[in-house]
Amino acid sequence: MDMGNILTVASGKGGCAKTTTVMILAANLAAQGFKVAVVDADRNQSFAGWHAAAYEGPPLTCRSEVDHIKVVDLAAELAEDHDVVLVDTAGFENLTAASAIGMADHVLIPCMPDRGSVLETMRTSQQVGSLSKAARRSIPYSVVLTRWKPRGLSERATLESLQEEKISPLQQSFGDLADFAKMSFSGMVPISGKVGQQASSLIAELVAKGAIPNTPARGVAA
């Protein structure tokens, strides 16, 4: 059986919804029948703490590793018996985030509608390019727009800035919805309704890009 896909969620900017994105993807992938593992590589351990204390949803594996060498071994090990391994990285540049990008099959970069987030998205995309050259292989990446209001002025400026850098974000964005804040307390990730629809659409785009397998091969995590 082929190894599962490693999808690293990365940005040097804190607060751009990296962990929220991992929460939504992990639960919705598991709900679709994928065997999912999450590696929390952020020293703050936001995902791991939430998973241990609050998470209520389809089974998924959660492991923590902040060492830049060990994180590679752990993700590779988990990919042997999971369909998808999501790696949640820290909101600042460090060796562990670089290692997580360098080993990824695909990198997902969350971007909020503000100048700082746009600049960090550009830096992260450049880092992916540099690590691709170092690894002598192509590491594809996608940008997902988060906390997004489609008709907002900041959102329009953000899109223009990304287009100037020839960065085309995914069609599906994550809105600025109350449900996202609620799930950090309740532990219940929406797999239906507006959030569930957004998650399903984003997953379909990532499948089309080869970032996620077409179909589950292993069943949900124990």
C-alpha cells in the first residue's frame, strides 16, 4: 500500500488560522472516511491541547513533536498507515517549520485579508521554493484565504497584492464565522452546514491538486 500524503500547514505569521484550518480539515477528512493523523509541531501545542481536552468528532490520531529532526521521522512513520498526515507548524520561522515544509507532499498557506498576512504568505511561498531547490524536487503549495469576507475592501486589496506576485489562491475560502470560534471551546467541528460545505469544497480542490488522496484506503483512525 502506498504511503499517505503529508500536508503541511505553514505561515510565519501567527494568528492566521493555521490551527483552525487543521482542525477543520482533520475532522472533515475523518468524517469522509479518511484515516487522519495530525502532528502538532508548534511549541504552543494548541491543536494537541484542544484534541486532548475538547475534541468531539470522528477518530483521528494526534501526536506532538517540535524537534526539527524528529518531526520528519514521525510524519513519515504516520504516513505509513494513515491516508493523510496534517502538520500544524508554529507561527514564526524556525527549523521545525522548515523541516515540515521540506518533507511535505503539499504545503497549505493560510492568508488573512491584511498586509502583514500577505507579506508573510509571499515569504512562505518563497521559502517553499527555496526548500524545493535544496531538496531537488518540486514541493507544490496552495494558498487558502481565511477569515474572509468576499466583498470586503481589505479582501480586494489582498487579492490584488497576491495577483501582483502571481499567486492564485484556492477558490474556496474560510469565512469569518462564529462557528470557528465556538469549536475551540466545544470541541465539535462542523461537518455540515456552511462550514462543512466550505471544508468539503476545499478538500475537493486539494484532491484535484494531488495534495489529498482521491479516496480513503485505510479507514478512520482507531
